[in-house]
Amino acid sequence: MYSLSVYYGMIGGPQVIIIVVVILLLFGGRKIPELMKGLGSGIKEFKNAAKEEEPEEKLDNKK
């Protein structure tokens, strides 16, 4: 019984294929690269902002 409950939260191969097909139908093949480019730049900006915050926190802790 326990082993069956573990599998409910996992995403398998067929589920990933269905998700990809639905995304392709919703956004189309031309729009997906633009979405991924925007997502990548957003992640990059987030990482840069996180790196900028670290030195300020270290300076505050020294005071």
C-alpha cells in the first residue's frame, strides 16, 4: 500500500509528453523559443540580484 502512494506525486514519461504537447498546442512552435529566452533572462537577473545582495548582508553582520 505504501509503495503505491509514493508514485502518485511523481511525473513519468507519458505525463511529460502530454504536458509538452499541450504547451505546443497552446503557444505554438514559434512562441516557445521567445518564452524560454524570457525565462532564461529572468533567471539570470534573479541570480545577479542574489549575488549583489550577499555582500551587503555580510557587511551588515559585521557591524
